[in-house]
Amino acid sequence: MRDFAELLDRLVLTPSRNAKIRLLTDYFRTAPDPDRGYALAALAGTLTLSTVKPNVLRQLMLERMDPVLFQYSYDYVGDLAETISLVWEGTEPDEADLGDLSLGAIVAQLQTVGRADVRNLVRTLLDRLDGSSRFAFLKLITGSMRIGVSSRLVKQALGEMGTVDVGEIETLWHGLLPPYVELFAWLDGHSGRPELTMPAVFHSVMLATPVGDRDLDGLDPADFVAEWKWDGIRVQLANLSGTRRLYSRSGDDISGAFPDILEAVDFEGVIDGELLVGGTLRSNQATRSFSDLQQRLNRKAVTRKTIEEYPAFLRGYDLLFDGPRDMRPEPFDVRRDALERLIATTPPLHFDLSPLVSFASWEELDRLRTAPPDPVIEGIMLKRRDSPYTPGRMKGPWFKWKREPYNVDAVLMYAQRGHGKRSSYYSDFTFGVWTEGDAGQGDVLVPVGKAYFGFTDAELEVLDRYVRNNTVERFGPVRSVRAEPDQGFVVEVAFEGIAFSSRHKSGVAMRFPRISRLRTDKLPRDADRLETLVSMIDAGAPVNDDA
Amino acid sequence: MRPETLLYPTPKGLFCEAGGFYIDPVHPVDKALITHGHADHARSGHGEVLATRETLEIMAIRYGADFCRQSQEAVLGETMTIGDVTVSFHPAGHVLGSAQIAVSRGGTKIVVSGDYKRRRDPTCLPFEPVPCDVFITEATFGLPVFHHPPDADEVGKLLTSLRQFPERAHLVGAYALGKAQRVIMLLREAGYHEPIYIHGALVKLCDYYLSKGIPLGELRPATVTAKEKPAFAGAVVIGPPSAFADKWARRFPDPIPIFASGWMLVRQRAKQRGVELPIIISDHCDWAELTDTIREIRPGQVWVTHGREEALVRWCELEGIKARPLHLVGYDDEGE
């Protein structure tokens, strides 16, 4: 338990992705089975334990602690599990009485304990574990890890551990169960790839590379088909041998949030597509924006009302399995024909087909790309007609050609120090645009977004220096910087979308904003106005101001 | 006499009227008795200063030889008479030179513990319990949440990280007086004998500890030009915590921010400060040390100062010991 507890303590405080992966791989390499498998399950969210209610923990605590002292402690720490892990004083039994305190042994006890004995077991284990392990144990039994590690990241660490592609882990993932002994034996190199006992219903997805300079030179447009790149999330829908699931691109099971789609499945197979909300093309209703889709994302369950207000559907891109038949080795054209036939038989409110875009030359396609017919389109996908469905991101068979991002010139207003590598830099910036202030105030800046990337290291030096030399006020880690019509710092902000938002003072929220250029050539008075941003929402299309 | 008239708080600090002196005053006074050299307890500009030799020497290093008009050394365990009271100094185990100050008059004895801790510290003398009527205790970590783990385990975390991330500089934030030297000694005791790099703010005090025969091993200045940056891969660099948010930290390769402090026990505290590797090493008592000390000394009453007074007062009440908070201002109960 101790090793796992130390791993959690380190992961919580480590911002760097690579460092997290190193901590995870080191742990997986050194921890024994089945401990590491249960740790993996706990981190990836596949460990099922009957959870203990916070109130039970509080009662256990108050059996041996003055309520006033407990309240002082809880007020100070703020988190119940952490407070208990810190204030609990063990009864210090003899070393020999401790029993097996490995993660595996503790999980086994928790899985077999009867309802009536849970309290006693928890009390005994709290007595025997050390402080850090108590915290990990309490996190396990309250069912909330929240340590900033996604299941995708954990799978990447597994891939690095066994020097196999993360796609292979994703493909196996849903066919394996904790404590993943066969998986680790394979990654350790002690045995072959695990044989799946249930159908592996998630298949690692095929990804596209961006069209770069001259990438299309010398390619024949006739070898490719084009389709719109829709602004939803890429998903895989599987219904095989009675197992029906909806997965995100990285293999996370998101079925729980989309019962409307799962209930509508009336075919066997595996479809690759875009998850969207609104009306399908077959129902002749508008597809809705990404911010509407967000109302449905990151939920474990969903209410009827939300489903009615934000109906979800799947727009088919590709067919991986047609019934039990593996279509992946077939060329795109063949898979597409089969997909068209399949979609035609499905319920029209929940499934439609991503339409193909006909074009004769790259120039024509470029024109289509910059003026797409629907605001929920974020670009063009190009797929070689003869390409089989191969997992991963390979250059050549599939390209994505995004439409230009939106751009505005904004004024730096606040800056905050970054984390990790950037902890000595002011690298998180809040920027604003002009709007009319209250009566008599004239124009004022209103914050419209925050960005912490997009700039180069050299540009960061410039920004950091500006912040340090032009600080007006400090609020904890945040500094407000000089921002007046004739004195301030203008940045060009690029973003992928914009929507009305009642949560922001400005009334708008940008999607994926980043600082694309430093406009040291401009004065703050030349920066954009809020009205410009609002008109982008109405237009639903990029505005090219400099062009 | 009533203890409340022997020593009482004033805006300038804890005052002994019968002796005409203040203990750790926060403003300049004619006569000051100083428990230890930390800046919030030992200030410059007093008339006469009475303190242990080490504390006087530390004050001279920090403020210059003219830090007061006249200084006098207090020898540990020796009783002195000042005005109508007797005074003696006893080791507090907090940092080098730290002392508790016992003040007696008419059969009433008050011990001002200053800051103190009970666990072993290779850089200073251990705390010595002194029987008394009133024990004035600090309460920096006066909440039941604070249980500082064994020092060796904490230093072990740093050594593990050095093995795990050999390409990164390990930047340890530690206060310049006491904590920095203790961390260095704990590393040496754990078998770490590489040169340790220190920030400029630590040099004079580390030199002083070395001159007192405390074997800190090889220390090098943490000065570096861009060309030498890779040389700090896998190195331990110790500096004041404030330096890490500064441009100073940029000279090191992919630094891991580490902080050696009792506050690091609470994860949210570490997170807020951007600390990636908290090392829970404190120069103050944790909850168990505070309560064990009160049980051991068993004073007639306990006065609780700087920190979380209310919890320790509550604990004393539950134990049947008379206790009250002593509201002193001007001490930095976060600086650790």
C-alpha cells in the first residue's frame, strides 16, 4: 500500500505529463502482482469496490476524537479524507499483528467483507496503515481518486513500460479485467499478448495528419475522397455478441451518458463516427454547436430533460466491422459502400452519414474548405480511396485540412505564474477587448479569455518581462498589468470557436484560445471590440481582418 | 506573585515589568532577551540584548556587528538576576543557539519556550524540559492534523527522486537559518556525499555552522552561467523558498520544486505553492510533541501563542490543564 500511496502523492503534485508517465512506469515495473493491477484499475477507473459513505468515516473518527478538535482540523484541511488520514492516531499494534497491508490484500478484503463488518474493517485498516497510506486507502473507499491522471495517460505509461504502441493497449483494454496479471506478464516480456476472453469491442482508431506546406503537391485528387470534418467528438460505436458500447477516441467508455444512441442501435458491427447533438441530415434539422454538445459530455448519467434538449446522434465516417466481418483490411471505398447500406437501415433521428464533398482540384477543395456550408464544420478530411483502416496516425492515407482559426487582437490584462517548468514564468494570460463602459466611463477592457500556450519560448521571455516590468497590482499569484489605450501589450489570439456564455462577464466564451502572435506593433486602442466577437457568433464563420 | 503580572503582552512584545525587559520584542526596546535568531524573534535596533552566544553571533551575521548597543551572552543553565527577577536559558531544540527563557520571582516560574521541537536535530542541542508554573508554548502546528513523519523517510523521498529523475535539478526550498543546514545534515546522514549547491542567501550562515564544527560536507555556490546548465542535472540545490518563483530558478535544467517544511503535510498547501515534491521536515513541534511536552512538564497552566491557539487550549481543557491563548502580535507563524 505504501508504494501506491507514494505514487498517488507524487502524481497529484506533478504537472508534467512526461514526469507522470515516468512515475507510473517506474511503479508498474517494480510493484508486484496483483498490487500493480489493482493500482492500475484504481487509476483507470475500473476498480469496483463498495464505497464507504463520508458520514460513516466521520462517525469512526468521532469514536475516538473530540468533535471540537475534529472540526478545527477539518476546517483547516478542507477535505474529509485528507483530514481523517492526518488526524487518525493508530493504536500501534505489534509489528507481527499488522497482517498483509499490500494493496492487493486490502482490495481482496474490501471485496469480500460483509455489509455488517465494513466499519470494523475500515477502523482496523486505518489503525494499521501509515499516514500517507491512510490517505490512499480513504480515496479508494470513497471512490474518488481525482489526481489529475486520465485513463489515456495510464495506458500510455503501460505502452512505454512494454515498448508497445498505446493503440495495442487500447485495443486489449476492454477485454481485460483487474488485476491485469496477463497484461503485465506480456508487458514485462514474460509471456505473449493476452488472449481476450470477451470480444474486444474497442478498436484503436485511425487518425489523420494535418495538411502541411506542399503536402498535396504531386497527389492526384482522383485518388482521394473528401468529407467535412465535423466539430463534435470522434467516437466508436460497437454492438457485438450482445455487448453494446460507445467509446471515445481514446477508448473511454462513455455509454452511460448516451442511452439515446445506444437504445437506437439495431445492427451488429462497429462504426467510427462523430458524436454530435441536434438534428441529423436525414431529419433535415440543423446540427448544433460544440458548446451544445458539451452539455452532454463528461457525465456519468444523463436526465430525460437533457436528452430532449440536447438530442445526440452519430454521424457515420467508417465501418470497422459489418456484423462479425472485419472490414478494416478493405479499401476505404468498399467500407464506405457498406457503411452507406448500413446507415440507410438505421433509425433516422440517431444515425446519419457524413456526406462526401465532390471536388476536381486541390484549389477547388481549398475554396470549399474556407467557406463551408455549415457552421459546425471545422475543415475537410481527405481519405485515400484505397486505404485500409489502420490504427494510429500515419502520414499519407488520411489528411485533415482545418479551416482557418478565428483571430482577434486583444490586450493583456492579468498574468499568473505557470506550473512545473514554467513556475518562474508568468505564462497564463487573461486578455480582454474593448467595450463601452457604464455611463461616463468611456471604453473599458472586459476580459474575454485565458491562454497559456501558442507562443514560443522566446516570446514567453518577452511576455514575462513585460509582466514583471508593468505590474499594476498583485492578488496572490496573479498580477494585473498596465492596460490603457496608449500603454499596454496587444496579442493576437487564435481560437476555434466562440459561443455565448452566461458564466463569463463578457457574455462570450472562446474555444481553444491561444496566443498566436505578439502584436508589439499595435497599441491597445487598436485592439478589437467585444462587438466584433459577438458578430463572429452570429456569422458563425471566421473573420479575416488583416487579409 | 501572579504570573499575569510577572509577564504580560504589550504591543512591543512580551514584557517583564519587574525585570525591565522584553522577550523577543518586535519593536526596538531598551533591554531585550532573545530566544533564537529567526528574524521575527531577533530584530536589530535594541539597546541591550541578552541571548546565547550562538544567537548573538547569528544576529551579528544577519544585521552587522552593531545590531544593538550592548550585547551579553547567556550561558545555558546559569541563573542570572535582572532587576527583581531571576532568569535562566535552557536549550529549545529549534535551531542552533535557540533557548527557552525561564523567568522567576517570588516562587512563581514562567518558561517562555520560544519556538521548539522535540525530535533529534544534528545541528543543535535537544530541548530540555524545565518544571514551571506557567509554560508558554508556541502552537505553529497546534492542530491534530500535524503529525510530522520521520525525517529519514522524508529525506528518502528526495533521494528516490534523484534516482528517478537524474536529468533534473532538485531545488529544495528551506529557510536560511536552521532548516537549510538540517536538511544538508540529514542528507549527509542518509549517505549522500555529493557536493550540495547553495543559494547566495545561505552562504554566510552555512559558513557559520561549519565554523561551529557542524559537518555539512562540501558546499558549492549555486551560481551558473547558461553554458554550465547541464552540470546541475541531478544536483541538489538549496535556497530560500522565495527564490524559486524568481528568475533565479531558470538557470537550472528542468527543476523539480521541492519545499522542506512542516506545512507540506497538507497536500493543498503544497499544490498552491507549486511544490512538486513536499518534504515534511519541521523545526517546530508537531501535535504529538506539543501535547507530550505539556504532559511531561505538567505546568500549573499553559499559555498558548503564535499559531493555532484555540485547538491546543481546547486540548488542555480536555486534559484538565488550565490554559489560555496569549495574543502576541508580529510573529510570522507561517514562516517555517
